[in-house]
Amino acid sequence: MTAWGGVSCRGLGVSATKALLAAFLLCTGEGQAPLARPQLAPASSPAVATESKVRPIGPESYAGDAACRSCHRERVEGHLGTAHHLTSQPANEHTIAGKFSTDENVLKTSNPELFFRMEANSRGYFQTAVEGIAPYLTSRSERIDFVIGSGRKGQTYLFWKGDQLFELPVSFWIELGTWANSPGYTDGTANFNRAIVPRCLECHATSFESRPPPENRFNKASYVLGISCEKCHGPGREHVSRYESKSAPPIKDGIVNPAKLSRDRQIDLCAWCHAGQGQALAPAFSYLPGERLDDYLALPHPGPAVQVDVHGSQVELLKRSRCFQSSTMTCSTCHDVHLPQHDLAVFSQRCLTCHKVENCGVYPKLGRSIASNCIDCHMPNQQTSLIVLALNGKKVAPKVRNHWIKVYPEHGAPDSKN
């Protein structure tokens, strides 16, 4: 499975290789305390679980965003429109961006004997692979059950086969307004067999209950889609119960305010899904905010000369920045996960709390107009090599914001002082 924003997610140990995606921070809570581990669900991966002392946190430990809203209405309602919250949703007319009208619902492939048709009817939304030459045609249809991706760049779709979860072969590229082969799929083939494993879902959802074998088998009645409040604050059912009981809650009430964590633990929370491919040290959905991520996931630490792709490696790239190395900044210095953030002028104001616009190398030529957009020069959108799609016989890839903050001569002045 592949996400379209800052993270990629492909099945680890079953089909593809990359698995990451979604959880920045800056959140508020009702006090700070180490989290007590809630009731534990069965291990999601027997191979990993035998080496780990922890077990995944089950969906039954989560209260849901609606429960948070009763006390934190403004925060919750702002978060509902963010890419994190929208990164996985049930498939319906409001969440699927793909087009189903005639002449817009067909994807032709490089194979003249194969095309895909996207269909909507009273039973739901479907992808159908049609193979052969008329009148000797065969077809396979699968229902779109989940939408993966916030919808800014594109969407990928998942389907249930019994209680096993798979990726569908056709995605929708929103920037181009067209259907395309899902990233990593071979053009001209109809592949409905890419399994979705727990590590993929860990960065696209708050919780799933895994029931292996096989590794892509889940409880269809027990999951929490999207990156919810509790992904960053920790499971909140006990916290909510204490407050609803109107009894005086103890100071250590099992909820986390990430803003009060140490810098390293704040970065860990984001690195969970924004720091490149990792090797699982514990079952997916075991990590809790405030804990050491190194105990759950072995992340790569590429040397300074190693090229890092812009997709899904924001933390690795940020740590290379002089801004990061010479300050106490975290991801939340610039990002507020409670609000959709698209205005580069607002992000640029964060830069100007430390930097003077007069010190920029292009200031003599462009003047103060540059103050509204530090980002495109110092954090340019660059093409990723990890999301590659086949479209009309060509390989294409979207652009992703580079989080290595520095001077890029092709975008600004090589003699800039910042």
C-alpha cells in the first residue's frame, strides 16, 4: 500500500517493502504522566511477538474522537479536516475522489487485452479488470472498502476478501484528475493479491486488531480509521471514563500531552511514521506516545553522504538541517496537527522568528516580497522515486516537500547567508 502525502506504506514481509505514514504532534492534554499500558490485544505478528514483551493496543482501549470533542471541541473539529485524520476512511460517495461517470471511469493499460473499469451501483463502488478480446472476455470485480490517502495528491484503495485485506490495482491521481496504476504495480497486469499487513495500517490508522495467520488477516469489526486524537495522546477510554464518572481523576490519568514530552520523545512520535523504512522490534500498534521508539522500531540512520528520498523520510531530512542542529526545534515548531496547513506564508513566519529576511541572498534583488515564501526556496517540492505510477505507457511520480532546510542554488541564491 502506498500513501500519497509524506509517507509510503507497502506490505512488509508479504508483498512490497516500504511501510510508513502519518503522525506529527503538538497536542494539548489534561496533564502529563507516563502511560499505563491498557488491556492488551493478541500479538499481531507471532514472529515478532516471541521476541517482544509488549502486545498491540487493542481498539477497545480507544474512546474515539467524539468522546474527545465533548471537552476539546475546537481542537477536534480542526483536526477533522487534516491530512492525518483523512489518511484512511470508509469508501463512500464523500470520500472517494475517483470519477465514475462514462468516459472517465476507464483505465487503459499497455496491454491491449486488459483495461480497468470503475463502477458505482447500489451495492457500492467497484474496480473491475476486463481481460481478453471481445467477445471472449473475462472479468474480476472487487469492492472498494477503504480509501487510503488524504486526497491532496492521490488515493489508493483497499478491499476485503473474507477477513483478509488487499490493495486494489488502480489508484486515483488527484493532481491530474485521472485513474492510474497503483504505485509499484506493473502496467498491463491485473494484480489483486497485494496483501496489507499491520505495519502498513499502523501509519494509516489508529488501530486494527490483527488475527494472523496470514499476516493480512484482521478483525473486520474492530478497527479505528484515520489518525485520531488518541494516536498522539494515547488510548483514552480510561481517561474519558474517569472524567465522565465525575470522580476526581488522579494526576497521572493515562493521557499524554506531546508538547510536554522531551524533544527526543516528540521527534519519536513523528518518526514513528515519518522517518524512513524501519525494522519491527515489536508488533505493530504496540508503541505508545512518550515511549522510546527505538524499543519498537529500528529506523535507518543513513550517513551524511547517503541520498534520502523526500517521500516518507521527513525526520531524517530535518535532522540534516542546520536549523534543527543549532536549535531545539521539533516538528511542532512549524506544524500544528489540529489544523489543515497549506499557507506557505504562515510557515514562512516560523522561519522569520529566527532568521532575518535581509540576510537572504536574494533580498537585494527581490526585497521584502520574499518574506511570504521562504518554503519553496529552502524546502522545495521535489520528485520522489518511491511513488512511481504507470500512466499512458509512461512512468510518472508526484513531488513531495523536502524537509532538509537549506539553500538550494536552483531555487535561490547560492551565496545566501541563511
